[in-house]
Amino acid sequence: MLDLMPSLGSWRPAVSGQLCAVATIVGTGGSVPRPLGTSMMVSEDGEILGSLSGGCVESAVVEAALEAMRDGGPRLESFGYSSEDAFAVGLTCGGELEVHIQPLRAGSPGFSVFAETQRPAALIRRLDGQGGVMVVDDPVRFRAMESEELAKLVGDHPGTLFAAAAQVEPLLQGGRTGLVRLAPPEGCIDGWMNTERLAMPPQEEAQPEPITLFVESRLPAARMLIFGANDFGAALLPAGQLLGYNVTLCDARPAFATQGRFASADQVITDWPHRYLDSEAAAGRIDARTVVCILTHDPKFDIPLLQSALRLNLAYVGAMGSRRSHRQRIDALLEAGTPPESLERLHSPIGLNLGAVTPAEVAVSITAEIIAERGSSKNKTGFPSLKDSTGPIHPAAQHLTQEDPWT
């Protein structure tokens, strides 16, 4: 539902406080057009905000939403491809969707928090029979075991709250969306067993329904820190923004950093790179999603900066340079006391081995490696990282004249 929040402030049914129903994709199978968490809202007058599939199932979802508003209760609908009936409502791509539909009054507190603020926010909805919803204003610092709201939503049984903490907190803190299923307290044995209980005949009882939570989390854009105000930095800056990063360009040389071609950066900093990174980390503005790209290709900047970067929990650390520069850099870092295991996290030479030559191509190579590193299917693109391959960085046929070119 978070994807709709920026539009709620101007959507007429929300402004007028109409009864609406929110339809959210909570389960997928096979090829589907939209990801988990995509939502569509339907007003009691039949007005629509958003889309779930680009047209395949929207009409059926609208009908189900109107019925849910008439009934006053939530429902779970499934949509898939029907090979028997070509005209049946379903996904022509062959995938399957599970859509949860919940009647809600537009303008309620849960809606207004997201519609009126851009600060980090998350939503936890209970999808099983009991229902319920809660807003998390600060997903990164949320602690499930200390939350009275979560205890009201799932029950205050310690085992349930502990299980919720283990599954909900990683989703919230990572800015991700996911479905969480928890065993209800009455479905578990509270840790005791004796001979009398073992001797008891098995009893047929209705299995309690699991507690089902749908978690959606929104965090500020992850940061990309580019060190080096040069042609490669100028090309990487818009590429990083295209991926949704908040991009900072940092260079110690004012004459380079203040060039107009870097004006589109979210921040332009004139400072020694390692000093700036240390200050940002101390201020709590660096997290595990932060990407650091070192393009300075100058040991007096690179070595202190890499020492600082490799001490932090970062999503990606890459450094530009030839293989000869890389070997010299590794020797200098080891001599300075950097643990060898930390060097395994360094992507140097930076980028995937795409045969990149121009600054724009190198920017693609770097962002491709960041994407590969960010996902769980690392290096399954068919292009090995330069750090994991051997031989020349560029094919012999390239027209560059340097004896040992940069990546």
C-alpha cells in the first residue's frame, strides 16, 4: 500500500473521506507483472487509484473490492491463468496472484501518516481473521519485543512476539516487503512434556489459524558516495540516481568538485575523502545499504579512504585502477594493518567485466556490479567481476593507448 501513499493527498475519494478498499498483492507465483506489495484502491463509487497487473485482473479486483465494502470484511482472492477458458479473468503471462482486499476509511490515521510525510515509515497488517493494522514511524529502530502496538496486533505471548521480532524486524530495517506467518500460541506446546501426556490418546482438534502479517517498509534512499570529481564520477552520478540512490560527490580539490557538471548531485562535498566518510559514519548517516565508489586513483586519497571504508558495514566498496594499481593498493593496505579478510570485500578493479572503455560504459559496469552484489544471485549474470577474473581489463582490440588502462 505504500506505493499509493504519495497520491492519496490529491485523490478525490481520499480527500472527501469516502469508504474505500485497498487491494494488495500478498502472494505471487510464476511470471507476474507487478511485485509483492503492489496495491490498488477502489472507492465506494468505483473510482480507482493504481493498478495490480496492467489490465489483466483489474475488473475482477474492482468487483471483489465493492463486495468487500458491502460486506464490511476483508477477503483473499486468487487469480491465475486458465487454459480451459480463454476468456476467464486471469494472467495471460501464466503467473498467479494472491490479492488481499481490505475495506478502509480514507483519511484514517494510518493513511494520513503516509500521505502527509516523507520520513521513513512502514505498515504492518494482519491478514488473518482477526485483522488489524499498525504504522511504524521509524522502521530502522523498531523493536518488536518493546512494541505495545505489535503486542495488541499479534497477542502478547512471549513466543509469538519473539518469532515476530525475528521475521518482522529484518523486513522493516531493510526497507522490504514480505509475508510473515506465525504459529498461534494455542498451536504450540509450552515446553513441557511428561509420561502422562505422552500416554494420552491423540485428539482430533481443529488446527488454529496461523497469524499472518503483511509487512511493507519504506526507508530513505540508500546513499551512493562517489569519491573523485573526474569524468568517471560525472558519468556515475546520474547512473546512481537512476538506480534510486541519494548521490554524494566528494573531492578534496575545490577546483574539481565545484564544476557545473556535478551540480546535479544530491550533495557536493569539498573535503578529504576519508575525513568526510569518518564524519558521516560518526553522525549515523552511513548504513548497511551505503555504496562507496572510489574513483580518485590517487594513493594519498585511496589508501586512507579504503582503510575507513573497509572498517564499516557497507553494501559495496569499489576502487578504480589498473591491476598494477590494485596490487600496490593491496600491499599498502596490508602494511597499514588492514585485515586480509576485509580485503575480500573490496571490488578492485571496480566493475563487471563488460569490456567498458568510455566513462559512460564504465558507469554501467560499476552499477551492474552493484546490482549483482546487492542481490542474492550474485554474479549469475554471466559476467564475472573484474576482481574475480584474470588477464587484461580491456580486450586487445580496444583503441586505448595506455600501457595499463583503467577499468
